[in-house]
Amino acid sequence: MIQKAKGTYDVFGDYGKRLLYIEELIEGLMEKYNYEYFRTPIFESSNLFHRGVGETTDIVTKETYDFKDRGNRDMTLRPEGTAGIVRSYIENKMYGNHTVPVKAWYYGPMFRYERPQSGRFREFYQFGVEVFGCDDAQADAEVISISVNLFKLLGLKGIKVNINTLGDSESRNLYRNALIDYFKPHIDELCEDCKERFLKNPLRILDCKVDKNNPIMKDAPKTVDYLNETSKNHFEKVKSYLTAMGIEYKIDTNLVRGLDYYTHTVFEVEASVEGFGSQNVLCGGGRYDNLVETLDGPKTSGVGFALGMERLMTALEYEKVELPIIQGIDCYIIPMSKNQKEYSLNLAMDLRLNGFITEIDYNNRNLKNNFKNADRLNTKFIIIIGEEEVATDIITLKDNNSKEEYKLKKEELIDFFDKSIIE
Ligand code: HAM
């Protein structure tokens, strides 16, 4: 038997219903924030991700799905959404013909060749947003508010917003040098990955899972001590806007994030649900004021985040959040014999077009089995179509709960359902 690839999963049943409910909620939320829906290709030229995400990141060095297409071009399955959206923003010259800022949202599968474990998949779905062309801290606070509002709408309570700042390029460089000076005498005490990071990206040492409890981490320099005035002001404003919107947050000075493109604000939202496990970061993001330029666009600021759908689904499960998904169907049609199939199909067509969830017997089952099936599907009304119904257009329907029976003219049916099903 052929099995699914490691780190992937199938969606069906109630999980699928919950997922669709959340996707619709996201769509509605993005409408309220007036964000524009973007969809970019699932594969792009490898160069985009190498330059966009960063050559030294774990994602690019260890996790991308790279392949050569039949034209011998280097292609990569997207490991995240930001680089593709930035590419699209530049390629479609949105800096020229769009009103500023451009506010994008996207949803779709991402691919990372990671060691599969709870909360880590090789194909996973992200909902993300990116805002281009707004330098003001208002945009940082707004994107954070989107994730918080989504969790609120879903009724997820145990969430924590952690924020930090890396400052602008000048502050970030100062900080980078301070980290190099600090870790240099301790290099032998670091894990193998961090020895690599020391040379390529010392900031990443701070969020190392292996060296997390190493005592040298405690006294490592903090970003906040290396910020210039502009960077300090920006961070102060982010905090003040978050407070104004009633969003609680914690400052985590070790938060640096795993992608290279960040400047100023970085943030993560974690689920603090008992037993959730270590992969509890539901979403992460931040500002990236140099990325558009790095990818050959004009100097344009950007800020955004992405949320992992699988982790969100797990958090909802752990918190036992009930989502208002539709369980059951409105109507189940039983043709008494094959002779009533056409009439029944016509009726089903009418009911479905008028918005009623309608099932029909497919297998010419006997009445008893059809009733059983209707119960299993949690049916509100059952309609039985026999010779008489076809001849007279008078339809008998049964309320499957009260077992009460009604006789109606065919043309009265929709009106009856409108009154009794839609409150
Ligand atoms: P990221 O932190 O790499 O950021 O991913 C964002 C979220 O995607 C994570 O917090 C997590 O919930 C989910 N995620 C990441 N990897 C996996 C995985 N292997 N399995 C399941 N879920 C996963 C980004 O991707 C940035 N593009 C975010 C961003 C947008 N920054 C600015 N704009």
C-alpha cells in the first residue's frame, strides 16, 4: 500500500469542517481589515528563497525542497510566504500603481524538510499578512492585532504575545558586534550549530533550543541596549499602540526569530495550554525594512506575520474550543423505487439551489436502511417519493425529530423549509 509522505497529513471529516470554518473566519477578518488577497506560486526560482529568507538560515541550509525542472532551472517549493509576496509586489510594480500601503493576505501550503514531530510538518499551511510602504509603528501593531483578533474570534484564550526589537540596520550591526565580542571567549561551550551560527549569524545563538539553559545565555547582551534613538522611538510606539488597542504583551529580549530579514519589531504568539508541547508558537513575524530592496525592488518597508494552521488546530483541540460547525443535514430524499429517481433528483436540485443541505439515496436501499442512514446523518426532514407523489405533486415529509408528518404541494416546499429550517 502506498502511504503518504513523512511529515504530511490528510484532511477529512470533522477536522476538515473545522478547518473550513476557520478559513472562512480568516477571510471575513481580512475583509474587515481591508487586506487584499494574494496567491503566489507554490514553487519559485531557488534564488528568491536563498536571497529572501537568508543563506545562513536553517530553512535555506537544511530544509528547502529544491529540484531542477525539466529545463534545468533551479526551483524550490516555497518554505514560507513572505519572499513570494515581496517578489510579486516588486514584479507587479505595486509600489507604483497601488495606493500606499499595500496590505496583502495569503493562505496556503509551505514546505520544509524538517524532522517530523508534533507541531512540525513537512507540508504545513500558513495564513499570513504583509504590509508594504508604511514605516509607522501603527503597521507593526496592526498586524499583531490581526492574529490576536483571530484568536479572540475563535475563542482561544491561552495565548501570549511576545515582542522584541532588533532595531534598524545600524542598531542591529552594533548588537551583532556586541554578541560576537561576548560569545568569542565562550565558543567552546556552545553546541555545534551555534558554533556555525557564531560565524554566520550570531543573533540566532540566542534562540537556540539546545543552548537555551546554558548559563552564558543569561548575561548575553540585550538588543534594547544597542538601539539608536530612531529604533527606540519605533519600539516605544509599537508598545503604546498595542496598549491603546488593549493587547497585552510581554517583552522577550531573546526573541530574534529564525529568518534573516527582520529589522525593528519581531514578535511571536504562543499558546500557553497545559501539555501543548514545545512547538507552541502559533505565529511569528516582524518588520523587514530592507527585504524589498534585497530582492531588487525600491526601498520599501514591510511588516507581517504568518500563522501555522496545524498548531492553531491543536491549540483549539487542547483548549476544547467548540466551533459552530454544521452537523447534520436539512433534508433526506428517499425514492421508493428507481422509477422515482428523476423526480427525486429534480427536487434535490431545487432544495440545494435554495440553500438547503440535501441528501438523496444513492443505492436504492430499502426504507429501513434509508431511515437508519438519515439518522446517522442527523437529518431534520425526510421526504419519501413514491408513485403517488410523482402523480400528484403532493409531498409527504416527516420531521425526523418529532416524527410529525406534513403533506405539502411541491411548490410550497421551499417556503415551508424557509420557515422551519432558517430561524
Ligand atoms: P516562521 O516563524 O518560520 O515565519 O513561521 C510562522 C509560523 O508557521 C510558525 O510560528 C509556526 O506556527 C508555523 N510553522 C513553521 N514551520 C512549521 C512546520 N514545519 N510545521 C508546522 N508549522 C510550522 C515565517 O514563515 C515568516 N514568513 C513570517 C513572516 C511574515 N514574517 C514577516 N512576514
